[in-house]
Amino acid sequence: MRPILFHVFGFPIHSYGVMLLIAFFVAVWIARRRAPRFGLTPQHVYDAAFWALILGVLGARVLFIVQEWKYYSTHTHELLSWQFAGLTSFGGVIFGILGLYLYSRKAKISFMRVMDVLAAPFLIAHAIGRVGCLLNGCCYGGACDLPWGIHVEGHVGLFHPAQMYDSLMNVAAFGILLWRERKTIAYGRSISLCLMLHGTARFIYEFWRAGSDEQVREGLATSTYMGSLPITDAQVAALALVLAGALILVYARHRENSARKVAAVEA
């Protein structure tokens, strides 16, 4: 753990924020190289990434505050923290997608194509961001007696480096997606596979995750459960991502079949 990397003129430079910036620039670099294959230009990538970044960070912060309202309702002075302290990936994904949609409408380009281009870069960006979680000391797993267990500041014992489990699963998802794209580049296929793989990885990750830091302080071993269901709130959201990916795939295939029928009639 190393939440603060160094200080510049007395101002702390947080490792989590640095890793988020690295993740963003790596994702943009990869997306820029992918753009021509999807009929887009590098400028489209730069503009789309800017919209996704602004709304994504905002959404990640807002959803985290909603998720941890019990804490923030009594610590209102921390609501407007600008130190990248307290973000949730689901909020980033949801608002980031909203940003991409708004940009595609403004630029009059295919929203699905933009999503396809950014699908693989998103997986790598998320994997890098999880390294930031590890350095920051958040999102760790439950108690661990394995050789790779990690120490967490303020807690006794060793914990699963769940952040790295999630990171490695998303790197694997990135590899699978690129392998699939080597066979074919089709409308909606990349983003649908991305959502299904990322959602599956997040669902699995939650079995290790100890929960929010507030919950750990209160002595809870796992994340908050969804009512009487034996899965967490985050796992429900992860399943929603998988379902969204599946629905996009069905829509993309229907669109292809319709296009083939039209072409056959015209021929």
C-alpha cells in the first residue's frame, strides 16, 4: 500500500489518481490505433474519451456517495473531495457510457461503433485502475492465509489482493476480445463481449471482496447483500452488465440478418 506517492509543493500526489490518469492515456492510445478498423478517426477517439472521462469520474463519485451515504451523511465536508478518494467503477461505467452517447449524437456518428472501439481499451484501463486500488488500500478482499496475502493499513492480519484478481481477469478478457476481433469485426460484437466478460469478472471478484472500508470497520466480513438474495448488490449490477451485453449481441445479430435480407431482395 502506498496511497500517497510523493508531494509537490506540499500537495499530496495520490497513487490512485496517478493510476487513473495512466489508465486513461493507455486506453486512448489503444483506441486511437483501433479507430480506423471501425470506421472512425483518431479525433473521434480523443473527443469521445474526453466526454467519457468527465462524466465517468463524476458518475463514479456520485454513485460512491450514494452507496456510502451512511458515512457521508455525517461527514458532509468530504462530499467535494478532489483527491480521487471514493469512486465506484459501476458509476464510472454508467455515466461514461452516457458521455459516449451524448458525444456520438453531437458528432453524428454511430454510438455502437464508438462503443466497439473503446471496448478493449476499457478492459485494460479497468485493470490498471485496480492497481491504483491496491496502492490506495481500498477494494481489498477478505481474510487470507495464502502466501500472497497482503497487509492493509489499520487492520490486523492478511487479506486477499482481490484488486489484482479483478485486474488479471480483465486482462484475460482483453486478450479474449482481441482474439475474437482477429476473426471478424462486426457491429456491436466487441462491446457486447466486453460487457459480458467484464460483468462476469466483477461477479466473481465480489466473492473475494471484503466490502467497503466502512463495512470492514464495522466488522462485516462481506459486502451488503441484496435483500434475501445470496449475492451482493454489486453482483446484481454485474449480472445486469452481462445481460446488457447479451441483449446488444442479439440486437446486432438481428440487424445483420435484416441487412442480409434487404441485400438479397435488392439483388
